[in-house]
Amino acid sequence: MNKDEKSLRILLDSDSLKSEGAKELTNYPDNDIFEFISLGYSEHHAMTQLFFNNKSEANRIVIDKSDRASSYKETTLFGYKISNIKEVAKSIDIKYDDLILIYIFKTFLNVSNGKKIILVTERKKLLNRLYWKKSGFPELPAYSILKPDEAKIFIDLYCKSLNKYIVAPSCYVNKGLWYLYSLKTKVPNYQKIWSVIVFGGNSIPLGVDLEETINSLSDRITDMLVAIDEIGENHYSGVDNDIEDAIIYHFNYFITLFTGIFDSLAWISKYRYQIKFDMIEKIGLRTNKQKEFLKLVFTKNYKIKNFLSKNSSLINLMYSPRDLVIHRKRLKGLYINNVDNNYNLNAVRIPEDFFVQIVGLSKEKGKSLGKWGHFSLDDNYFLEPYRFVKKITPILFNFVDEYLDLLDFDEYVRTKPSLKKRLEENSASSSYKNFEKELNIFNKYRLGY
């Protein structure tokens, strides 16, 4: 396959890439969607060479892949004077060895013909967007210079936008299987409980109801993972009204799924402990709203009370925006252009109480845009959805996994020898071992979240 058939080119600042995330990324070879080009020394990827026509001026960049399966040799004219680049580097307080990479990157962008190109680096000044707006720094598209960990997610989302779901180098699966792997690696206790319920059959009290609710939990988690990726794909697509509208659509759905997961856990608890409670609207995990139901749960398992108390901020987090979205109106978007910090983003306006809760969880005051994505502006409150979902989702999934463990479905295994035998037989089967192997490969090599 030649270079023109690949739609994503990844430039690697190999000399700076030292982190674990960088190692994971550079383990990948070229494939039918993307290719790697090293701007420094690399044992694994083709390197660029900057050729000079005399001692001081460069005139062309050469990529030579003639010795590889994806064979080609590419020459691109380099139209910048080295002396000018050195002057710019000095004037904006950046090393020449750093800045020359940006001019090489810009050269490739100028002749890209629509091909998407990103630069992966760990040089702090190249990643600092305040340098991007300095005089002499080449103008670049948003999200074109990325850290390795963000680049991994970007590449994964790019593949998904083409309906390609990559789980390991040169290995793709269908969409459903990718998200099934993702669910089972992020919430390990889900598989254990599902197996107990399914293999236990009629020996598990209310087994049919339990199977239905555990499947409902699976559906909600899977839909949430899809929504996160949809938000991410749009996040990296730019800033305009259509993109903003798509982000809000998926974020509104994310909010309802977030609270729905707590509902699923509450119903699993009801059936697990065979609790008779007919007020459906009062079944949930909020200790201040569903006291009557939770009192019955606590009598069966007191550990759950302490666990819910410790995590009350997480449980209560999304109900304010959820009530707004479900009962009144969808969240509204706003285009934010911050000249001082040199960023443009699609944000959503959020209620003050939601903002305050995010501040409490994140420990970020939100006076400016931080890692969690919330910020205040002229007594209004905003959120950049993709930053937020990437921060809050792992916390939610850890909660789910710990809660499922607290329900102690292992009790059925301890007290039912026939169930224990069926589970052991299943664990010894070749199909089970193959699936475990696939999960381990996914967990080790996947690029996305």
C-alpha cells in the first residue's frame, strides 16, 4: 500500500519520546489507515532527512520507505531559511532544535492534499499553546501537536470515524466486540457476576430479574463508552455550530446514562437481597432521596452504607443537569475564544450547583479552564464536555466495580457446589481461555480509552 492510500500521517519527535505512553504508541507499525514518520532517530520507523544545498541552507525533506512493505520515496521542498528560523527561535525563547520540527511539520501540512497530519512530542514548549501564537511560530490547526497519551486516543478515534476498531497492532474487530472488551476490562467484576447469574440458572433467587438488570447495566455502560467516543470525535473535529450541536447531543445522553447506572445498581441490589419494595420511583442509591429503600439494603449489607456515604458526591453529581435535560431543556452550547490562553472550544452552559459539585470532586476551583473542563466567566458557568467525561468516567467505573464486589455474589458460589463446578468447567474451557487472552491483548495494546 502506498502513502497516498493512507489518510493519517503521524510525525514522531522520537528524540523526545521517553514516556510509557510513547513506548506503547511506537510499538505500532504502519497499517492501512495510518503511517509513522520519525523526525529523529528510530529503530522501528522511517526517518526524515533534511538535505542542505550548502553549509547553512536546507532545500528539501526526504522520506525513504523504499525498503519497507509500504514502499515509496518522497521528496518535499523545504522553503524556509535556517537563519530565519534561528532568529525566530531566539526571539520567542525556544530552542532551534525544537522549532525546526515545527517548520518541518508545517512543510508537510502545506503539501498534505487533505491528509490528516499530527506531530507527537513531549517537548513542553511545543505543547504549550501560548507559544503557538507568538510571532514567527507557524500557524497550525488545532489539536495538531499532541502528547503521546492524547495522540493514542486521537488515533483510536480517527480509526473509529472510519469504522475501524483497532485492538492491537494490525488487529481490528467489529464495533460491538471492541466495546465489549472495553466494558469487561474497565469493570472486571461485571463478568464474574454475570457468570454466576447465568450459570446459576434457577438456583439463583430472582435469577431472571437479576439477569435482566445486569444486562441493563452492561447496556448503559456500553452506551456511555460510545457516547464518550462520539464526544471525542467531534471534539477533535474543530469548532462550529454543527460540531457543538453534536457534542451537546451526546453529552446530554451521557448525563442520563450516568444517573441510569446508579439506578441499575440499585435494582441489582433489590433482586440480590430479595427486597420487597414497591415504590419504584424511590429505588436508587441517593441516601438523601431514597432512604426507605436503602434502609432495607443496609440491613442486608451494612458495608454498602459506608460505601455510599463515602461516594455521595459522585452519586449526587449528575442529578441537577439530568433533571434539567429530562424535564425542562437540553444544555446550551457556547463558542469560547480565549485569546489570552490561545484556545477555542465548544462549551456548554451548566447550572451553578452542578459547577459547585464539580469543584468539590475535582479540587479545581474553575476560575480558568483546567483538566476537568469547568470554568466560570462573568458569573456564568461552563463546561468543556470532553475534558470532563474523560475525568469523571474512570471514577464512575471504579465505583461500579467496587459496588458489584460489595454485593458478594461469591456467596452463591460458596454455598452451591454445583454452581462452583459449572464455573470451574467454564474457566477451564478453551473458549473461555481464548476470550481471556483476547481481553489481555486489548488491555495491553489498545490505543483508545
